[in-house]
Amino acid sequence: MANNINKEANIQEQKLVHDSTIDFKVQSLRNKMLAEWAADIIGYDEAKIKVYIEDVNKADIETPGDDDVIDKIYRDFQKTGHDISRKSIKDKIIELDKSARSEITGKA
């Protein structure tokens, strides 16, 4: 019986690690796509886009949740004269999260 409990715990642990890995990959890809979307609107060139992707990923690491990413992109839009709302950015995050998850998992 203890063996079965250990096996079940091991399976659950493996699933948690797998799910966490998938979530991390999805979030990273989503942030990349989001940064590319924002950079395109702002008008950044190729070199600046690469740096911007890193900046968006750094912003996401600072605090849990998407608010830090939304705030960063919103401020960048404001600085460059683009009137795009936080809600529009959040909607884009939701859209890109679905796309990234589909791309990573192979499931639509």
C-alpha cells in the first residue's frame, strides 16, 4: 500500500513539473509574441525588437501576474504617442497566450 502511495505521489510530482515547464514555455513564447506586436506598433527595428523582447521578459519576472508586463507596454506606448489602452494590451495577452499554448502543446 505504501508503494502505491509513493507511486501516486511520484506521478503527481512528475505531472506538476511537466505542467510548470509547459506554463513557463507558454509564458515565454507569449511574451516574445507580445513584445513583437508592441514593437511593431512602436516602430522598432530588428535590433531594438530583440532588446525589447528581453525587456518585456524581465518585466514579467519582477512580480507575479501580467500587470507588470501590461504596465511596461502601456508606458512604452504612451512614451511613443500610441493611445492603446491597458484593456487592449490585456486582450492581446489573452489572444497570444492561447496561440502560444497551442504552439507549445500542439493542441488548438
